[in-house]
Amino acid sequence: MSEQAFLIDKQKARLAFENSAMSYDEAAVLQREIGSRMLDRFDYINHQPKTILDVGAGTGFCSHHLAERYDKAEIYVLDFAFNMLLQARSGASWWQRVRHRFNFISGDAEQLPLADGSVDMLVSSLAIQWCNDLDRVFAEFRRVLAPGGMLMFTTFGPDTLKELRASWAAVDGVSHVNQFFDMHDIGDALIRHGFAEPVMDTEYITMTYRDAMMLMKELKQIGAHNVTQGRSRHLTSRTQLKQMLAAYEQFRQDGVLPASYEVVYGHAWASVVKQSVIPVTQFQPASI
């Protein structure tokens, strides 16, 4: 299958997250756990930012915790799904909004609507995998970070949902599951775009389900639809679905079905000497 088949249809992805904003928190157990593990890493890092940007903030789980940890910082909460930002804003108390000066911005990680060098810390949990151009993402991250600023992020690696991918592969040759960036490619991209002292590591988390339909329902509930360019433009037939469910049964152990997630953690520092980055076209952000 060509690489083009795995490119994300950004409009479809945005619509999926818009529609799942109300149900997201109910199902996003894994996403909150990964966000918490990323936030725990700040316990070992001495950095006191005045401005923080949360890219792909979703319903604001990390943003709210960052506001508590850095109680004097201004927080920019950015997501490309407007309904997610509405949920994030509703989760912030009036006192938090006033004291921490939350700014809710609709924007895309590949074209950030912020000025050069305008933030001291950039945090992004499980958003990079919804981008097509890793170089453009890190060029933008580096552009908006001030020299000496810090980047902390998580994303999914290639082994994520490998069971689901293999089960659909047994049915047809169409793209059903996203393709994820390899940790080493991510590290190389950080270096190319002026980040210093990158630290990368991975861990594997396995979620279990009574049946594969439970997994499919959960993915839909958080907006993680198949939005790749190579997806089928036709509805999945009952026969195809039954074939996929049957293929998934080969992975059953101890009465449950596993869903593997390869979680990539990374942090790095914006080098003092800024390297050239990919030029981007700026646009006016939509704030709420």
C-alpha cells in the first residue's frame, strides 16, 4: 500500500473530533493515563515557563493540570476541533480562567497561529499522530518556542493497534488503521529542526476487551475514526466486519482480546541558535 494511502484527511479528522467532543472524556481512559505519565516527568525538570502552549489539547486535561503546576504561567490551549475547545473551556473554573489567563485557540499543529518565539514551553499529548508532515510539525514547534524553551510530547508508535491492523489486513487491502511515526524518525526530525538534547523512550500499554466491537466503539467515541486517504469510500459490509472480528479472535488470551499501544515519549530544548525552518503561511486564529 502506498504512503499516500496513510495520509490523514484533516477535514475528516477535524469533523470526527468535533462530533466526539461530548463523549470524549467518558472513553478517554488511556489518553488521560498517558497524559498523566507525561505530566509526571515535569517533576524531574527544572523549568519555570511564563507562557505554555498545549497543542492538540482536546478537552483540556493536560492544560488544566499545567495551570495548577505552573500557577503564574499564561496557558494557550490549542486544538483544531472547535467543540473540543468548548469542552476545555467549560472544564476550567472562573478563577482558573482569570488567574491563569487561559487562551483558547483553534489551530493546527502543522500551521500554528502564534508568533515566533512566543512561548517558553510547548506540550503536546497524542496529537502528532494526526499530522501528515513530521518535519513541518517540528519546524512549527521550534518556530513558536523561545530560545531555551522546552518541548514535551507523547505520540503513538508503529506497533499501536497492530492486532486491529492485522485483522483488517486479512479482509481487504484497504487502509483501516493510521500509520504511526517511528521513534527514531521523530528523534531525527527534532535534530533537523533545531532541538537540542532530545530524550526519547517508549513503553507498551495493552488494553483488553471482551470483544473487538468494544474496541471499535471506544475508538469511535473518542473520535479516532479511520480518516486515512486510503480508506474505503464505501460502507463496510456485514460480511467484511464479521471477517475482521473472526480474524481478531486469533489474538484472544485468557478470555480477552488485546489492543496494543506503543507510546512514544519525548522532550527536548529549543537551541539558543535558531536553525532555518520550513516557511509557513500565517493566519488569524479563531479564539473563544
